[in-house]
Amino acid sequence: MTSFSLLVVVIFLTLAFEFSNGWHDAANSIATVVSTRVLTPFRAVAWAAFWNFIAAFVFGTAVASTIGKGMIHIELINQQVLLAGLLGAISWNLITLILGLPTSSSHALIGGYGGAAVARSGFKALILAGWIKPVTFIFLSPVVGMILAIILTLITSWIVRLQRPQKVDRWFRRLQLLSAALFSLGHGTNDSQKGMGIITTALVAGGLLKSFVVPYWVIICCHLAMGGGTMAGGWRIIKTMGQRITKLVPFGGFAAETAGGLTIVANAVFGIPVSTTHTITGAIVGVGATRRLSAVRWGITRRIVYAWVLTIPGAALFGAILFKAILRLLN
């Protein structure tokens, strides 16, 4: 297979990964708005997909730069590494989708890419300083989402304390449309940029770009793929996120989505590739904990956390194995 053919395959698979990311992470954007019955599942995914795409025109490409050139030395990788990394991430996503676990597609991509790079060039391929923020935010993003959700819940509870429950419910059904849009906007920009980073790296490695600058067509294609995947949905994970962690009402859904959206957007601006899954899960837990600790189903939450911790090493192992397999097939 020629270098150009490999490049085409990498671009196609990256867009397929973005589609699977949207499918896998659809629950992050719409679980709360569906579980509170503010929108039907179809309308919810359409709403989320629309804001996934609009994010292309709102934010820059700081996260793409982190993924593409901030974690791996581009000069030490080739198209085979990128191909193996993508296949490793997609494989991990499919396994966790089948199991109904809301793991991070973002960390699956990071792990798969890193594992394949190490399999080719050893640990010198890694820019260790570039891994600090993404790995740190595996733990920080759900905590930040949880704290913000608790704060928002307490503030809004105080504001509406004298209002009738029916009136409060009606207000927050409308407000939840805005909070779902904010979260989908953050989801779109953060997760689409990870694919942009891979495609741009492939273009640099293939000699079609002299420096790492994300082309406009790459931005549009990645957001279209993400929006299409969100439209396809991931219904088993929606059930886990929206119903099995804690029971939500529009008031709580608004707090969770707003907290999650603010956390993701802020990190995207600073180029930190956080997990939307981790963030919204932390926010949902925060909302449940404001009622009482027993309102959170800690058993399912622990199971989700185990899947988070295993994602980067698990996808890295897949990426490394697939890199060796690809070398044998192509040689």
C-alpha cells in the first residue's frame, strides 16, 4: 500500500472515529434532557447534533494542536502508527459500547495513538510534559463538574425557593434546552478537535503540510462526522447516564448540563483535551449528592470509574498490538 493510500485510509478512519465518538458520546449531550422528558430522543439527538456542528464556527483549534503535536513527536511516527492508533481507539469504543459503559472516546484515542507510537519508536516518541494535563484531568474534570453542579444546584435552589414546584419545573424545562445546547457546543469543539489533530498530523507526516496548521476542510469534515454520529445515538449508554446514576428532574438536568458545558468549554479554550463523559458524569453525581448521598447509585458509578482508569492503558495495548499486526500485513 502506497503512502498516499495509507493517508486516505487514515483520514477515512479518523472521520469514522469521529462518527463513533458522536455515537458513543451522544448520551453525554442528551441523557439528561431525555431522562427528564424535556425532549423526545429523536429531537434531543437532532438538537445535540446541530450544536456539535455549530461549534466549528465558535472555537479555535487549541485541543487539536495538543493532540497532534503536543503529546507525540511527529517526526517519530508514520501513517501506520496513526492507523493503528485509530483502530485501537475504535476497538475500545466498540467494546465499551457493547458493555454499555460511558468511557472516554478522547482518552481511547490518546491511548491508542500513544501505544502505537511507543510500539514503533519506544517511549522517546512521547512528549511526557504533554501528557500531564490530559492524564491529570481524567481525575480533575469529573471533580470540577461535580463541584460546579453542586454550586449551581444550591444557587438555583435558593433563587426559586419561594416558587411553586410546577412553575419551577416549567421554567427549567425551557432552560434545559439552553443548557443542553451549551453542553453539546462544548462536546462538539472538544471532541471534534481530537480528530482534527490526527488528520493534520497525517498530512504533516505525509508531506502535504509543511507545518501543523489545521485546514478549514478538516474542521468542517470532523464536525459533520461528529454531528452524524450524535444523530445515530447510543441508546444503551443513554440509559446508564440518564437513569442509572441518579434520578433527574429538569431542575437537576439544567445544573448538570450547565456545569458540564462550562467545564468543557473552559478546557477547550486552554487546549486541554478533557473527557466529556467524565465531566457530565461528575456533574450528574454532584446534582444527586445535593439531595442526599444515597440518591447516587455508587455501585454503577464505581463501575464507570474503573472503565475510565482502564481506558488509556487498554486502548494503548490495542494500538501497540495492531501496529505490529499492520506492519506484518503491509510488509
